[in-house]
Amino acid sequence: MEKYTLHNSFVFTVILLLGFCANVCAQNEQSEAKKTVYIEYFNRPQNLSFSQAEALRNKVIEHIQYRKRIILIDVDSDKSLKLEQSRRESPEASAEGDMDRMKTMVTIGANLILQGRINSIATKSETDKEGKRTYTATCSYTLKFVNPQNGTIVASETNENSGHDASEEKAIQSAVTSVGTSNAIDRLLENIAPLYGHILEISKLKKDEAKEVYIDLGTLHGIDTETWFSIKVSRQIAGRTANKEIGLLKVSTVEGEDISLCKVKKGGKELKAAMDQGVTITLQSKFVSTLFGIRI
């Protein structure tokens, strides 16, 4: 009896260790799955200043770091990529088209390069009946993710942001720095680094409608409370897989490395029915335009 117990204890310990190793390996694989992106110096026309391009670039960095969807590395932090001061401040500082520079990025592990350019900054003024003048500035810019192996553009977005102030200089500053709140960056992130997951269980039900669910994604994957998911059901048609969107989820709380609570924003009845029927359900992150957190 004692040998049997010791044998069982040994087997149980081995199973626990294997399970622990598998979990650690899975987490490492998920973490490594994040794309490594190097952000280049931004271009600008001759009539715009280096500080304006840097302000735009810094806001883009800030927003991407906040979303935690990719591993973003500043070329300024790498000796082999950092440019001398004079070249860095030139209008065409990003060395776009420099294949040797791209090859270096591939060598040090870049999956993509993020390039940016301020296309133009325009201002106009208005004077009210009391003689008070206000300025409106519009900043047009382009962001694009480039494959460093061949220089092809993977995703690109051109957008405009506006700023308003009694001072023309401050209106321009506002237009440039408001890029951090722009939907353009989030659309690009969903394009190059979408997330895929599954529903763990329904946590809140109202009659035959799912209201809240737990999913198998969390901090490890860059999930936050601004993340939306498309709910898709899969079925086989003539040997092919067809996916149909049946609803939307929005993350309400992130509760761990691989678990989050989501509210069902659309398709609660369809989701409940699909789960009852054992249909294959997958989740894919999706850009959703919102105003104060409400879908529009």
C-alpha cells in the first residue's frame, strides 16, 4: 500500500510539473507572439520644424505604449540605428528606402518598422463680434508599418487632427499633440496585431441572452478596457471554413494574464444559442468607433 501511495505521489508530482512547464511555455509563446516594431524618425516638409515632427512622434509612441499591443522600440535607443544630430533633424530623417538600415533592423529582430510623416499644417483665424480672434490649426499626417525584409507597406493610415486656441502657436501645438487620442493609431494596431481568443464561460445571463462572459485573454496579450471583440461562429461548407459575425464584446475588467470579463454589446441571444449547441466560437479584436466609450 505504501509503495502504491508513493508511486501515485510521484506521478502526481510529475503531472503538476509538466502542467506548470506547459503553462509557462504557453505564456512565453503568447508573450513572444507580440510583434517587435522599431519606430523611425518622422519626416516633415521643409517649412515645418523638427520639434513639431518630434511632438507628433512622441505622442504616437505614448499612445502605442499605452495600448501594449506590440513591443515598440525607439531607433534612438539603438547605437546601430541612431542618426547623428544633423541628419536626425533633417526633413527626410527617417531614411525611408534605406535598405541597409532595414536589413539592420531585421538582424536585431524587428518584425515591422513604423514610419511617419507630417504632410502639412494649416491654420486659419476667425474674429467674433467682440473682436476676439481664435485660430484653428489642422495637422495632416501619415503613419505606415513597413516590412523591413522587402520594404513593402503592410498598413497605412492618413489622418487629420485639429487644434483651437487664441494663440496660433498653441493651436498648432494642440493639433500636433492630439494625435495621441486619434483613432488612426488604433485602426493600424488592429490591422497589424489583431488578437484572437475564446470564451471561457457565460458569467451573467438574462433569460436566453448572454450579458457578460469571461475570455481567455488578459494583460499578457495587451488587453485593456478599450478592447472590442467580434464574436464569430464557424461552420464547414464543402470542406471550407466559413466564419460569421454574430455579436460584439467589450472588455470591462482585465482580471489576470489570461482572463478578462467582457460585456456583450451585441448578439447576446445568438451567443447563448451557439454555446448551447456546441458551435465553434472564436473572438477577434476589432476597431470600433466610440464616443465617451459608447459605440457609434
